[in-house]
Amino acid sequence: MTPPLHLSLAGQAVDVLRELVLTGEIPSGARVNEVEVAARLGISRGPLREAIRHLASEGVLVLVPHRGAHVPTATAADVRALFELRAALECAAAELAATRRTEADVARLRAVCAESRRSYQAGERFPYQLDLAFHQALLDAARSPRIAEQVRLVQQRVVLLRSGLRDDPPHQRASLDDHDALVAAVAAADPARASEVMRKHLARVCSQMLTGLLGAEADAG
Amino acid sequence: MTPPLHLSLAGQAVDVLRELVLTGEIPSGARVNEVEVAARLGISRGPLREAIRHLASEGVLVLVPHRGAHVPTATAADVRALFELRAALECAAAELAATRRTEADVARLRAVCAESRRSYQAGERFPYQLDLAFHQALLDAARSPRIAEQVRLVQQRVVLLRSGLRDDPPHQRASLDDHDALVAAVAAADPARASEVMRKHLARVCSQMLTGLLGAEADAG
DNA sequence: GAACTGCCAACTGTCGACAGTTAACAACAT
DNA sequence: ATGTTGTTAACTGTCGACAGTTGGCAGTTC
């Protein structure tokens, strides 16, 4: 999907390790042994260490002095704090998108929404990839590179939390409606409404994720 | 001030290098030679490389493959994008602060404002440290660790831009008024007003910084 | 039986050295 | 004189090895 056109081994290691963590192949809470993973990737410990530090700065891994890196396990408070950050960023992005969007942006947003709804009705499931694509399209319309960059990092951590989370059709349906309302507000050039719709959308997603995680924790414990 | 109680050399190198860059000792646009700086810090290239990568992830340095790291030079578009991000974060923080602040938070904010005004009138100058202290106090009142973390990173980049920027008493006076208005809105538990005051405050700071930078560029060119 | 102490293995933190790439300089041809 | 090409020096990217620390285990003592 994303072109891994890095030259350095460290850059490649970042992509591979990130994928390993985000797909859950390295599960939440698991430790990352440097020599073991270095051997697995066929590189030395130097570049791998740089990759680990990089992913730690993204929040994909956490570092403990003299005890290496491990995949973080999130508490309910962590999730709420993360979604407060996400709301700050994406609400602002929604406002900017409502101000700066072109006709092409609106068309793209509508296309992603239509594709999402079609996919949902066809497979009775809302592919998360399309959800990401929608938010990405909104960020493109906002034309604020720094905000987009930060949202990408936050979404990455959200993906991390989602690993092993069961689907919830009613929630997916609500998200589809939220997206449509968001596009309408952006198309109408109504920043305040776009921001408010986004805030409610993210609040819903957050609470759904919290119940899902607490349920998973309850299942595990 | 901040306790540099890191254990690893890489951690110490991060602090030292950051200080070197933020104080302008390593000027904007300058390249960072690994062997040279490693010798200067009395450490090997390994830890220094990790420190450089870390600072690059913070935006304090930029990396170019096979050409090392250098201190970034900002364009007007970069400054605007950065302040869009800062506005997204700090407006949200202002809203949260207006919702969650305790009496102690308000007292602390008022104390910082009073100290700022006193310092301004005494020395005809508004120490930037007190400006940072005010925004920090507001973040404390917001009680959103993730947002606070991101604001800290953004402020760091703003400090980077400020290096070698002349003072502007009228602007400082306006900032003092903005801060007072912000405290009033937070004390009144008025999130919408707090957000709006913050937005205008940051817009003013941004435009002042742009004129200051463009003037500096004109002087240099 | 429980708690403390000393040892040991595993792992991280750090270092010095080698290989590959880049950019600048110089020599040459046009 | 200018454009091109070969050469070289400097620097980054990478590796393997050593040292210091941490956590666990066995042995001992109360």
C-alpha cells in the first residue's frame, strides 16, 4: 500500500516493526528483544535501536531504561486523553476543511462515504480502512500539513488500541451517518457545525472503544 | 531548572543538543557533524545518532539521507502551519481549562499574569519565560496530558523560530492583555470565550512573528 | 516455611572500526 | 572559457564486540 521506499535499514526497520506491532503480530504488552528482532529482520542492533527509538517517539512503543521496549497497554484514562488530543486536532481540521475545501475535495469526500456505505451494506461490515480514508480525505481538504501529520500519529495509536476489537454494526452505522453529516457541513462551508459534528462523532467512537476495551479486559481477566 | 536526571548518554545528549539548538548556539541552517558533536559531548556516535533522531522527531532537527542533520530554517508557510497546529491544541486546552479548572488553577494563572505585568513594567520587557509559564499553567488547568505533551513540542519549535527576534513592546503589552482576558474567561467557566480569546491571541503572535521573521530575512538578504 | 543474600545469565548501553555514498575539486577535452 | 569526467576526502550507515546493569534463581539462615 504505502511505498516503503526508504533507503536506510533503520527506515525499513521502522516500517516493518510498525507493521508488526499494528497488525498485532507483536501483541500488546509484549517486550521487544533487540537481538532477537534484529536477527529476525536480518539487520544489526544499531539500526534496530534507532527504529525502536523512532517508534517510541510515535507512541507505538514505550521505553524503559535497561529493560528495553514493549508495546504499550492502554488504560481507560489513556484512551480518554488520546481522544481529547484527537478531538482537538480533528475538530480544528474539520473547521479548516469547511473553510478551504474545493469542489474536488467535496467530491472525494462524497465518494469515500458512498464507497463506505456500499461496502457496509454489501458485507454488513464497515472496513476500518475506509474510515481512515475518510478522515484522511478531510485532512487533505483542511490543507494544514502539521495538523495532518499529528492526526496520522494519533490515528496510529488508535489503530493500536483497536487490535482485537470486535465489530459493532450499530456503531458502524452511526459512524456512517456522522461522516455524511460531516461532509454536509463541510460542503455547506459551516466550520462551527463541522467542528461540532466531529466532536460528537469522536465522542461516540471513544465511548464505543472504551466499552470494547473494558469488555476485552473483562474477558481476559 | 529542569532536572536532567537521565541515565543514558543518549538521554543526556538529547538535552544538551536541544539546549545547543534552542539557544541558537548551533544556528538555524547549520549542519550537525556527527563526529564533531560526538567529540564535543565526549560520547560515541551511537548515542549521539539516537539523540539526533529523537530531536528530528521533535522537529528540532531535520534529517537528509546521507547528508546528516541540520537545524531547520522556516518559511512563512511553515510558521502559519505551525501556528494552525498550535491553535488547534491550545484552543482545545483553553476550553478544557475553562471546564475543569479549580480555584487553585485560577489563582496560579492570576499570579503568573501579575508577575508578568510587574516584570514588564519594571524592565519594560516581557520575559518570554513568563509567557511560557502562563501557557504551561493553562495546560495544567486543562488536565489533558496528551495535549500538554504536544503543546510542549510545538512551543519548542516556536522557541526555535524566536531565536534572534527583536522585542516589540506594543505586542508584549497586547499579549499581557490577552492573557488577562484568557484568565477571565477561564475563571468564568466560559469555554467558548476562552477558545476564541486564545485563537485571537495566537493569531496576533503568529502575525507578529511573521513580520519579525520577514524583517530578519530582509535584513539578511 | 519464609525471608534474605550472593551468584548468574540475559539484555541493554556503549564503543571503535569498516563499508558505501555523496559532494567538491581538479584535470582534461571540446 | 566552459562543460565533462575522474579522483579524492569527508561523512554517514552499518556492524560486531565489550562493559554495566537488571532480574531471577539457588543456597543459606532464622
